[in-house]
Amino acid sequence: MVGEQCRIKNQGGRMRKIIFCVLAFFFFPSLLLFAQEEEVVLTITTPQAEYDAETGKIVAQVSTFTWQDVKVVCPFLEIDTQTQEARSEGNISISWGDFQAQARALYYQGKENRLNFLGIEGSNPEIRFSTGEAFFDFNQKRLCLTSSPLLVLQDWEVRAQNIEYSLEEKAWEAHIVRVEREDWQGRAEKALYREGEEFITLEGEAEVQGDSNLLRGEKIFVYLDSGRVRVEGNVEIKLVP
């Protein structure tokens, strides 16, 4: 009788492993398809996982999302095999290139191939950023900061409605922008900054004000080190007494 129970138990263990492998195969088809269309897309690795037949969910221990040089490590991962969604919260670390970032929660959408974050902040030796919400759009190869985003370049603070970072071009693009540094202020419909450049470019109803002077133009270049400003296109200068 005891031998029969052990045999049934072992069969159950093997069956759970088989079920997990089958579910893993069906959960990741979209990732495998993307991998065929592009070089490498998104992979998820974990040392241990369990499948709950009642809820249809997989709970994995410390898990790592990897896409090109983007790496996201979370303390656990709860995967819904029916909706192809995954969630985690806690101390989540994110890295790509020379950037290191942290977030407090993540949510992955398989259909859109998008990884969403809550409470994310990060930096490299040149730039610091923070936002309440953000997401990696792997199809567009962009990091999008969408909730009160802040970008800090040296002493300049860039606040915007939203900020996008191109992983391929290593360039930041902000929309509905306000730029500040000590007594200097600027605003525009769009701001551009490419990593390694010496200036921020403001475009679209661009203006800067400092030292009691107001400068307007189609395009304004704000130099990070010196605070020098160069204005191009329909330049307007106002001297404030």
C-alpha cells in the first residue's frame, strides 16, 4: 500500500513537471515569434517555479527579464498563463548600458510586448531620471516616462509631460517641457538631448528667460556647462528693466 502511494506521488510529481513545461511553451509563443523576426527579444529565466492548476498561474522565484542589453531582476514573478501577463513588486533592479535603475513594481503585457514599471528612478554618470510610471516598449525599442518625469543633466532640470528614451539612438525626447537652472528658465513644446552632446535643444514656441532677458525663437540651444544660449529662427529678444 505504501509502495503504491509512493508510485502515485511520483507520477503526480512528473505530471506537474510535464504540465509546467507545456504551459511554459504556450505562455512564451509570442516571445519566440518576436525572436524570429528580430535578433533577440525578451526571455524570462528563473531557478524555480510552481504551477497552480486551480488558478492557472505560475509563481516563479527570483526572475530575470532579458532583452538585448536590458536586464530586469525581480524578487518573484506571478504569471497568468491565460492572459500572458506577469506581475512582481518589491526591490526590482533594471540595467542597460551604463544605466542602473530601481523600481517598486512591474507588470508585463505579452500581447503588446511591453514591460510597465511603478516608481522608477535611475542614473548613469551623465544623467539622472525619475518618474511615477514608465514602460519599456520593446517593439519600438524605447523607454517611456509618463508620470511627472524628471530628467537631470548636470545642474539643469528637465520636467515634461512625458519623456522618451531611444535605446538605439541613446537620445532623450521630452514633450511640453520646462527647463530650469538657478535663475534660468526655459520652455518649449519639445526638448531633445543626445547622450554625449554639450547642449539641450528646445523646439516649438521655445523661449528662455534669465538675467532679466527673454529670448524666443524656433530653436534654442542651451549649453549645459556654461549656460550659454543660442537662438535660431525668428529670434525675439525682450529686455526687462
